[in-house]
Amino acid sequence: ANGGPEDHRFKLIFLSRVSREKKLDYALSVLQHVASDVVFDIYGPQEDPDYWRECQALIEVLPAHIRVNYCGNVMPEDVRRTFSDYDLFFFPTRGENYGHVIAESISAGTPVLLSDQTPWRDLESEGLGWDLPLRDPQAFAEKIDHFAAIPAEERDARRPGIYAKALEKLTDQAAIQANKDLFLSVLKTKAL
């Protein structure tokens, strides 16, 4: 990179199915209130043409300092590498059972800005990002501005800590899942 203005812009990513429950429209309406220079790249399949048109209408009215790009699909094996190019994963989803994509983001050292509708909670206390109520779009905008105002070097310096914390959390999750699977298999054999 030759250090153009693009390099200094704060880079946000949305990576998910482009569908109503993933709330891309909400993310775009939050960006109306963001004062920082932001690039917002959207990755994922467009499942509903009508919904995508609504999102495009929201993109068209965004202020000039917010640049939005639709980047198409990402192969599963490229997801983590893709996340590593961004400052923040903005995913105000209406609900996730687990949110594998959230795990992928933090395991790339990329913090997350989520709704409080996923199992990923208390993120701020763990230094992994933020989980906020959907009823307060202004709070999301303020977090983005607050985080974008931190010097890039300082944001980058946080990445290894996020990665380390993710590793710890994800191995815990894997252990919990393995125990659950074991427990359920024991129950099944008992039921026979």
C-alpha cells in the first residue's frame, strides 16, 4: 500500500447472508449517524433482491465520508483472512444460535460490534468488542466513532490480545460442545 487516504480510513466489515434477520439495513442506517471517515465492505450472498434494493436505497443517501462497497461472496477458507483486513466487524444481527462468523472474526484479531441478540455477551469486559441493544442505533454510531478515533497503531496493537482471548474462549466452547455431545450420546444410549 502506498499510504493513500484509503489506508487511513476506518474499515468496517459486514460478512453474512444479506437477509433481513442479519440486519444489514440497520447497520446502514446506523452509518447515517457516524461522523468518521469509514469504508464499509459488505460480503455475503444476496438472498432477497427486494431486501437488497432497500439496502441500496439506504447506501445512496449516506453522507460522502461513508464509502460502501459490496464485495460478493467469500469462500469459507478465506473468511478469517478477510476479517484480518478490517478494523471492526459490524454485525447487528437479530439473532444467532452461536455465531460462527463472530468466532471467525475474533480469531482473526478483529473486534466485533454486535446486537445483544447473540450468545456473545459482555464483550467489552473481555476486550473483544461490544454488544448493544438494537433499540439504540445512536449507541452503535458512537462506538464506531469512538473506535475510529483511536490511532491505527493502537488498534493494531490490540489484535494479538483479541486473538489470544478468542483462542481461550473458543477452546472453552469446543470443550463445552464436546461435553454436551457426550452427555447427549449417553442419554440416547440410556433411552434405548
